[in-house]
Amino acid sequence: MPKESQFQAKLIKRLKVMFPGCIVLKNDANYIQGIPDLTVLWKNKWALLECKKESESKRRPNQPYYIAKGKEMSFGAFIFPENEEEVLHDLQQAFGA
């Protein structure tokens, strides 16, 4: 099982290939507790992604709130190896890519 940081690094590379020219920002959970790990900016779209090393990984306080807020405003999801393909497919649909 890869560590979350390894999964996140591979995911960032994959996002940059899927959405050429996108900007992927790593968010600081110490600044806003529970803010998802990544913000993806592409054209006039954006997404919040919370990386987990596996589907059963513990959710931190406020993470579900920010993912729900992201879904409400644009796109938000918990992403882990088991649902990576599904989430990236949904993100492509949301971004119109």
C-alpha cells in the first residue's frame, strides 16, 4: 500500500497530463483545518480533492464539510486508489474535458 504522499504525487502528475496547463495547489491544513489537500484550477473550472491512501482512511474534522462545499460550488471529492478512476472520470465530465 503506497503512502498518501506517494499517491498524491502520482495523482498530481496525472492531473497535469489530463488537464494541460492546469494549476494544482497543495493546501495547508494548518491554515484552514480540514481544507482538502489539493485545489485544481483549469480554464474557468476548479476542484477540491482530498487524498487518502485507502478508502477506509480516517476523515479529519471538517473534511466532509469542505468536500460537500466543493461539490455545491464546483467539484469536490475524496480520492483514493480504489475510486481514482471514477473520480477522475467525474472530474473530466465536470471540467468538460
